Amino acid sequence: MAILLRIIVLLIATTPTFVAAQQLITLNDVEEGLPAITADEPIATEFSAERAAQYLDRSALNWQKTKKCATCHTNLFYMVARPALKTILPDSGEVRSFYEDYRKVRWEKKGPTEAQGFWPIVVGTGLTFNDLQTTGKLSDVAREVLDIMWTVQREDGGWKWPDCDYAPLEIDDHYGVTLAALTVGIAPDGYAETPQARAGLEKLRKYLKDNPPKSLHHRAMLAWCSIRVDGIVTQEQRDKTLAELLALQLDDGGWSTAGLLTDWKGLARSDGQPLDTNTSDGYGTGLVIVIARELGVPADDPQLQRGIASLHVNQRESGKWFTRSPVKECSNLITNVGSAFAVLALQACGELPRGPFGKRMPATQ
């Protein structure tokens, strides 16, 4: 009997489920206070999806413990990308619960105001994409947050969005509008056809018409959301944007985030240095690959495969992909969203389970 018990214990201890459970990272496992994100960390000797999951968990939970808010540069795209790694390493579910608590706790009695329009977009996007990547169904809490989003939409069709000079995510309202359009268009269960969504999208289209894009990054987001929501840009405009994106691939196979911003008149680094367009990074590479796949470029396309190869060899020892803040020094927090997009790019090209992001609407307009 003793021998049998030892065999059972050994089998349990060596199963992947047991190992994964032992490696689960929770809110209690992370320190309060944001760690430094620098380019000094060595490149990993080999690619590891498990380390990528660990980095995403630690960065999102650290932000949650330290800042106690939902934000697009760290835990938002964690919600989008983390399900792609769930079979490799389960997550604690605490970031998802934190996002749900915006509706269930923070907004239980009093919802956000128009001056806080940023929050329902970030929370609604995180919950909606997380639903899409897990159950494939729009949860009640995600639907409720999206409904709240329309109540704080401005009359001009936009939303109040942070302007921290943190290009390209927190610098102007345009990004928030395209993110809202993408989320509504991609939401499962026909959410875009609900009366409130149809009315809100009509106002949103007017905002985009009245506020033309200032950069290739803007145009890339327009191209992406336009395959889910009609009346935003034409097929010809999408094709032109895709060609511009692919043309910026660097010699190492990756893309530079700053390279997507060079045509933004008046945009300049706060330290007076030129934009670093010659160094590939996680956000630029991941975003271009994901959008290219969404626009119909096959996963085995040689350019995309060079990009995937670049991601494989540029992961850092901690599991992240470094991205330098392209304009204003802001602790290189874009590295967190960049690491999430690197994971999404790997998923989009079949390197990880499932794949963003379901069916697209016909691109006919």
C-alpha cells in the first residue's frame, strides 16, 4: 500500500495541471509599487510562452495593487491576450474580477459621468474581448458596461480620453473612439445591432468624419475597426494603410512603434531627440501583425513570418517584449501592452491556441 501511495503522489506531482497550479501568480504574489521597465534586461536564451504568461500576470496584478485602476497601457490588453496562454499557465482570475467590479461595485449606485468617458471604454473593451477569447458569448456584465459607454458619449460622437502625451494610447480622443468602435463591432451576440449601439455608432461615424486621422497609427486603428463597423473607411483606404504598415518592416523583421507616428505633425519627443524609428519593439511588431491578419494577410505570409521570428528572438528573460515610450518618457509602460500584442500576434499566426477574433463582416463599403 505504501508503494502504491508513493506512485500516486508521484503521478500527481508530475502532471502538467499540478505544475501549473504551483506556478499560479496571484495578487498576493506581487509587490506594491511599479517596477522599473528598462531596455537593459537581457534577451532570453529561448522563447517561452510560460514566461510571457508570468510577465503578463505580474505586470497586470502589480498595476492593480499599486494603482487600483483599469488602464489601456497595462491591464486592458492583458484581458485581451491572457486567454491565449491559459492552457500553458492558468491565471488567477483576479484581473477579470477587478474589471467586473467596476460595474458591480464602483458603479452599482452611481455610474461614470461624461468627464469620465474613458472608463467604460477601457472596462467594456477588456470584458468584451475577454469574453470573445474565452466563452465566445457576451457576458451580462460586459453588455451592461457597453450600454453605460453610450450614456457618456459626447454629442460630437467622441468620449473624454486621457491626454498624458503617452503616444499612441493616451494622447488624444481619436484612439478611444476607434477602440470603442472596434469593441462594439467585435462584440459577440450581435451587440452592434442593438438600438443603443446603432445610435451611438452613427454619432461615432460623424466624429471620425469630423476628426481625420493624424498618423499612420490612427489610420491603422481605423482600418481595423472598419472591418467590423461599416461606414468608417473604404476597402481602398484599408489596402493603402496595410501597404504602408507592411512597408515599415525593419531589417530584423519587426516594426517600430515610433515608425507609426512620424507623420503626426507637431508630435515630438519631450527630450528633443528624434523619434526612434529604427528599433523594433513589442507593440509595433505585435500590432502590425494582428492588424495584417485581421485585414486578410495569411499567417504564412513571408513578411508576417519574419515578424513572428523577430518576436521569438527578442523576448526578454522576464517574459516581456520591451517597447520604449515613443514620445514622452512614461516609465516605458507601453511595454506591458506591447507584450500583450506580441502574444496576440503569435496567436493570430497559429503559434498559440484559438486566434483573434472570430468572423469579420464583409468589407464592402
